[in-house]
Amino acid sequence: MSERTRRGESGSPQAGRAQSGRSKSGSGQARSAQARSAQSRSAQSGPGSKRSPAIGTWAALAGSTSVLVAAGLIADGLAFYAKEACRAGAWNYGAEQYQAHCYSDIYPLYFNEGLSAGKVPYLDHHVEYPVIIGMVMQGAAWLVRSISNQYSRGLQFFDVTVALLAVFLVIGVLATAYCAGPARRWTALLVAFSPALILSAFINWDLIAMGLTMAALAAWAAKRPVLAGVLLGLAVATKFYPVVLLWPLFLLCLRAGKLRSFWQTAGAGAVAWLVVNVPFIIVAPSGWATFYLYSSQRGADWGCIWYFFQYLHWPVLGTSSVSTLNLLSTGLFVLTCAAIAVLVMAAPRRPRLAQLAFLTMAAFLLFNKVWSPQYVVWMVPLVVLARPKLIGYLLWQAAEVCYFFAIWAYLITVIDASSDVHFVGGISAALYFCALLARFGTVLLLCGLVVWECLRPNRDVVRTASVDDPAGGVLAGAPDKLRLWPAPASPRLAC
């Protein structure tokens, strides 16, 4: 538009009046467009689409990297403080570590796995963990080898290990924030300040696997499938559970026609896993295989639904051999994965990656042969990303915290029953199993709510602002290539 036209100048009064009319009309249209634009920006600001600028500012501040790092470090400090009674000596006195709720596998395994005697994992002593944990064990043991007193050395072994785990907790928080997307980075605070995660953070080495897994999802969100695969492969070499996340990734890529990206991730993951595992397979094959043999040969253990059935001697479910239990556990997980596949292909809008990652991980735990209290570390970031709603999250956290205290109290009862000395703080089997079932039930409830939001995507708070999938990477906004039936006519439900 020329400067003369922009200023409304014309060569005749009639033209001027006409121009004036058009200008007013155009002005009204412009104001209308601006209003629509403002409404759109308001809608994009987040759930409820009525945030004030102040709330938006606070959300941006809460989601800043500095605040999230500080939150992660605070969580590390709280988790470390929770172990103080054990660091003061309760680890060495049986039931006291359960009475103080500060038990950790890290300290006793320094002695039980032969590290205190200078043995090398897999080579000199068979270790029941994947190889990256074995390497971390050996590295920490090497750092404290010069301390003469074995108990002081064990304590320092724990402290060195915790320092490494603390780093991965911060990585997990930051990666969760990245996967949540710019508008919802603040939800990663629910990971850092998760009560159940803080209580369970330093029970075992699970934070390494969690940090690597979430970093892999963040790399996928950044459209770097090869890096995502490398990180996922390293996570699987730390704890085997992240391998199940390949299933939801495959299903989503199948529906979106992005299988090339999936195979890049899966291939890179396989290569990374082989790079760290093959040397141990060659040098110490029996030591390397211990983890996989132990996993297949163990029976129903603490925390799982099968242990509840076994305690009550339920026919078949509670009286099966280990081989039958393996078949039941694996079969139910496979059936659930098949149901997830139907959900992916039948949902009116392609589900988000975090939703399916949570559902698959939940299925793995619900039917697993063991459900240790520290497994909550795996779940917290996925729950926050899949369904960032406080009521369901807090209900589940309450159940996890109750189980955390219940398992230690029940172990006091178990020790008390086989000892001549009476130990206080125990609970009945009935109370323990109530806590077990409460945890099982709240995870099942979250699964139902996530499935409902997959089938009713307008209920998903992450998508109320017309955002497709912040963690989707190449999947975000991609059109569907394969589904069970044609997409609905409404553009809102198209993907």
C-alpha cells in the first residue's frame, strides 16, 4: 500500500468519503482480527485459557533452568538427609535401618558384591545388575579404596554413589521440563519435589536409568532420533525397564508414517547397548548373564500383586511355579501392549508419546514379579508428562509414600517373628497389603484416566491450547498415515 493510500488521501471528496468508509471498515476488521489474535494468544497460554500475565510470569520463572536446577539440588539434599540415621550407623544393626526408614541397597551391596574385598564385578563376582551399574559400582569402589576402615569405606562408597545419582536427578528434572514444552516447563517441579521420589531416590541406582531415559525422550522431542537411541540404549544397559518404551514409539511412528525415525532410534539404541555389553559378554559371559538369569528365576517378591496372591494362596495366581508365573506375568504384559496398540490406532487423535510411555511402563510394573519402592523413580516423570493434574498426582503420591513406610514396617514384623529380640514399629500383614493394593489401585486409576483422555483429547490439559505433542519430535503435527478408521470430520480432532 502506498503512503498516500495509507494516509487516506484522495483526489475527490467522493473518493475521500469512500476511502474513509473503507478505512473505517478496514479498521473494524483490523480490531476484530486483533481481538481474535489476543484470544488465540490467551488460549495458547495454558489450561483454562484465562491466565493472567502475572500467572504466566510466575510459570515462566518456575520453569526456568536456574529454578529447576535449584529444585533438583534441594531434592537431592532432602533425599540425602533422609539417610542420615543410616549413615550414622543404623545400616549395621538389622531392624534399625527399617525403623529409621533409611534403608539403601548401596551400602550393603558394597560388602555383599565383594567390592569391599577388591573384587571386580562380573569378573571376580557375579552381579545381579546390568553392566553400567556394575561399572558405577567399580568406579565408586576404586575412588574409596584408600580408606582403611571397611565401614568408613562403605559409607564413603555410598556418598560417592549418591553424588553421581544427584546429578542424574537434576538431569531428569531438566529433561522432563524440555519434554513438557515451553509453556509447561514448570511441571517438572512435580518431579523434583515428589515426596515419594525424595524418599526413594537413594535406595538403589535407579536415578541413573531415569536420567538417561528422560534425556532420551528429550532428544526425541528435539528431533534427534539417533541421540535418543544412544541414550535409550545406555538406559537399558543400566536398568532393563526402558526397553519397553520402544513399543509406544513404534506404534506412534507407525500411525504417523515416521518409521524411518523409529528405526534410527532403535538401531542407535541397539548399537549403544552392544558397545557397553559385548566386552563383558566376551570376557565374563557367566557374570554378565547373572542379571538375566536372576530375573527369570526369581519368584514373586515384595510389592507386586503376585506376592499378594501368593500370601493368600490364591489358586493358580498364588500357587504357580516360577515358570508359570513368568508366563502369566509376560502374557498379561503382552496382552496389555496389544490393547495399547488398539488404543493408538483407534483414538480420534494420535495419543501423545508421554501418555503411551506411561501406560506401557505402568503395565510393566502392574504385572511384574517385583515392585520395589524405588521404582517410583521410573514413574514420576512419566506421570507428570502424561497427566499433569494435581489431584490424581497427589493421590498416587500419597499411596506411594504409604507403601514406602509400610514395606519397612512390615520387614520389622518379619524380622521380629524370627528373632528372640522384640523390635517395635512393625505392622500386620493386613496393613502392609492394604498399602500394596492402594499403590496398585492408584496406578490403575491413573491408567484409566490417561486412556480416557486419549479417547477424549479435548480433556487433555496439554492439548487445550491446540498443542499437539510437546515431546513428540517428528510426530508433532504429523498427519496420520495409518488408523483403524477414517479421521472424524472435526478439524479439532485431526492430527
